[in-house]
Amino acid sequence: MSATDTRIAIIGAGVGGLTLALALRERGIDAEIYERTHELREVGAAVYLAANASRFIERWGLGPAFSEVSWEPTALIYRDGRDGHVIARHDETESGRYGAPGHGIHRADLQQILADAVGHDRIHLGKEITSYSQEGDEVTIQFADGTNAQADLVVGADGARSIVRELMVGDDDKIYTGRSGFRGLVHVKDLPSLPDPETIQFWIGVKRMPWEGDDWTVAADPEEHLKLFEGWHPAVIEMISAPTFDRRWALNRRPALSQWSDGRVVLLGDAAHALVPHHGQGANITVEDAVVLARCLCEAGPGGIDDALVSYQDQRLERTARVQKASYVTADVLHLPDGPEATERNGNLASTDWMHGQLDWIHSYNADPNFEKVTFA
């Protein structure tokens, strides 16, 4: 059996599905991607690819394409959201400390670059999975349009609202974190009060917004967000005044799973371990998953898919659970009210040693340190 004889179906054409296709192709394995929407469109505003993901973007030869539409922040800054004073500033770049550039990039641009690299002939749009069934070593996927597809392996890379996960665990197991937010994109020219626009900045403060219902998003009054941030720094007001927000997003999480696969169906990225966004690692950990799964499949060979899935899970469970927990803890840390705990936090954020202890184990990680470009025999 050759690499092309192994049929791999990827559900979802987001960051996870597209990078998995690239990581597999690098190993000589082709895959078909099935995306529920009728056109490629990423939900959200922007994403930051840190060194633990961008080292593979560089390896796949996509650095030049990224450089045209992204930027590498020159510093990481924490500010008080009300008066704007600097709580902490760290001037190291991803390139300087971790050996690979950080990319701040619009999600739509990221998806377009990855999709172009994969090839649009491999991406099948309007294919929403409704169920799957397994017989022997073959999986049959049923789609909402009445069609189906067969594969030797199905990878659920369909994000935090994963249908594949729901089919696997039997229900929608999301958990509301008690926080919600608005998403938007603003051009820097519309932010005359913003200091240090070339950096990544966290404007810290506490705003509680009640949440009702069981949906991922709810309708928002167009002026609601402005009322919530009255009295904050002018740069914050400019940022949230420029876009029109008609939806508010629940920040949900997923409980950790002890088993990522069901026979020849396996989860990847947010479908397996959704994070909250306060650590900026959702896309990065997903790229790590893709690289590890591709390596495990290659090392196990065409007849070793089951062994590959065991190895993939063993290599990813502990790290992803640790990063998940770090994202939850960071949410708590960034939303402390004024008081002794906030004062202690501010001192920690200003400490270079403390920040290195928080970030190095994540950003310096290499999911494939001994890469050799080998393929199935």
C-alpha cells in the first residue's frame, strides 16, 4: 500500500483542517477536506501565530506569503484599561527569543493563504456532516446534502462548535466560563489615541456582562458595548466605537476528554480542546496537533492507523490540557478587581523572569524537533 491508498477525510477547512492537510502532504499523504459553509470564511477578527506554530509555516514555505499580510509585534504590553498607564512592557520578539517569527494576521488572510497552499480542488464546500458510521476499517460520512464519502480515517477539525465531537460524545458539552465579549477589527488609522500600535497590548480591567440563554452568540444592542466601557481610556473607546457590534459571544470551554477517537474517527484542535482566548494559543496548539498527527500517521505506516491514533493522543493529551488550564487561569488573572491580588499580579506581569516562566514552555515548544521528510514505503 502506498501513501495515496490511505483515504483521509478532514472535516473543517479552518486552521486545523488546512494545516493538517499541509502537514500530511509534507509526508506524502493526500487528504480531502469537507467544509460545511458554501464559501471559505473565517469567523472572528485576527489571530496571532506564535513561534510554536509559525516555525511550521516557515517550514512549509509560506513565510513570504505571510510577510505580505502580517506583522511581527515589537513588544508585549499590559495597560490599565481606564487610564492607559503601562503595567508591564516586554520588548523581546518571537524571532529573537524563540527562533521563529510571530505573525499577527487577519483570520481571513490566514485561511486564504493556507487554502491556496492546500489547493482548492481538495476542499469540498457545502458539506455539513450529519452522521458517520463504521464498518471494519472504513468510515462512511453522511452529509446534509444527501451525499456521503468513505475514508480510512476521519479527522474532526471543525472547531469549538464541532459536530464531529457532538456525534462522538453524544451531546453538546460546552461549558460557559462566565465571560463574554465582542469581536471586531479596526484599522490603526482610526485609533489616533492608541500608543505603541506596533505591539500586542492587553488593556486590563473588570467588566461583567450578564449572559442569558444557551447559544454561542446573542443579539447585542448596537450601543451596548459603549455603555459598558464608559470612562475608559480614549484609545479603548476608539477601538470599540469603530466597528458595529450586533452580536456578543459567549466564551465557552470544553471539558477535557480522556479519549480523542472513536474507532477511525479522531478529533483535532478546538474540537478536542477548546481554549478561551486570553492566552492567544488556540490556533497555535491546533497547528501542533496537525503536525503531530501527520507524523504519527507517517511513522505508523499505512496499516498502522489505529496505533497512530493512540500515539497521537498520548503525545497531545498532557500538553493540551496544560495549555487549556493556562488559558482559564489567565482569564482570571486579567480580570482581577483593584486590590492586593491585582497589585501582586501587576508586579508579576512586570517581571521578565516571571513572564518567561509563563510563556517559554508554550512558545519554545517544537512539536516535530526531529523532522525527516520521509513518506510511506
